[in-house]
Amino acid sequence: MQSRNILGVRVDDVTLDEVVALIEEWAHEKDSLSRLVVTANPEYIMAARSNASFRELVNSAALVTPDGVGLLYAGKLLRQPFRSRVTGVALVHALAKCSAESDLSLFLLGAAEGVAEAAAESLRKQYPGVKIAGCFAGNAASDGDFETLTKVRRAQPHIVLVAYGMVKQDYWAARNLSKSGAALSIGVGGVFDYISGRTRLAPLWVRRAGLEWLYRLGREPKRWRRILEAVPFFGAVVLLEAARQRLR
């Protein structure tokens, strides 16, 4: 597996099929390791650039997938192209399909109250036989860890899908994964909202154009500061780095 260096942050050059195969392999290994999978987008890269401890966490993860289409453009500009994009939504659907065909079990953690349960019900309808070990909104802060760990350990899932949002979900895994009994934790951000139907995915042409951030900004104006601080700045920094490389 080859990796790319996007502004100092490691992102792996993987396809969806490769990711699912790796996760299934890791879930059934007997080495007792607990692995973190990060689904990275431009906001992740910028957060990691400004926070050394978070950058170390991401760079040490077992797998970092190129979620945002902005990373694909960045890879091309920086002469480190990715073969494909692996989104959190596509990954969860692929894992649910895999679970329906094997013994792979999933625990849905995070999002607003009731959303994980609604997402689980949607997955059960789409993938009969999917093994949903449990659902819990929980609390991303450390004072919620005991209750969450009790539920996860009781459910004994292979994988915990954590939907606490960027940074929070990854720090949750850093604190708790090795104590959870699960083999993997995958940060999935707002994926439960999409799968449950609470939030609509951007139209296909918008996703292909790399304008999902603008679509979300239009539907969720309260996100404007976070999006506008990260996405355009990410593009500007990538362009500057690409120009600097070409001037060497």
C-alpha cells in the first residue's frame, strides 16, 4: 500500500475494494491489535496542519482514506495522484454488504439521539443479514467513555463506526479503542445522517465537480465559518506548494 504526503499529512492511495479487504482481514486477525481508520478530507488536512498532536494521530493511523474530492485534486497538483476516492458513505455501505455476507459485526456510535438507530434500520433494509451489534449516541467527551465502553464491550463488535465528527471521533478512538474489545474504529463523521435520510447527499454532478462543501454550505449555513476557513485555504496552500515544487 502506497501513501501520499498531502501538506505533511499521510493519506493512503487505496481503492474501496482494497479498503474493505484490509478491514475484513484486520477484523479477523488474532494479533489483538486495535486499528484506527481515518476518512480524510481537506478539513482534516488543515486541522492536522495546525495541531501537532492530531497530525501525529492521523499519521499513525492504520489507514487514512482519501474521502474528499479536494484530496484527489491536491494529489494531481502535487504530483502524487490517487487512484480513486473512498468516501465514508461508500465505505459504510460496502462494510454493511460485507457484514451481510459474513460474520463481520458493526457498532454504530455517535450522531444525534436516534440517528444511529435510524441508520441501522436503513442498512438492515438494504442489506438483509447485516450484523449490527449495537447503536448508541453516547458522548464524545471523556466523561462519557465509561458508559460507551460498557455498551461496546457487551456488544462485542468487530468494528466501531464513530460519528462524532472530525477530531472528536479520532480522539475517542485514541482513548478507548484498545479497551473496547473491537478490532477497528472508523471515523465516519456525518455518515449516519446521510444513511438515515436525515441529511440529503449532494447530487452526483455536484459530488463529481468537487463542490459538496458548497452544497453543504447552502443547506447548513451555520457551517460557513468552518467550511470557509478550511476548504478555500486548503486549495490556496496546495497551489502554493505545487508552485514551490515546480520552482525547485
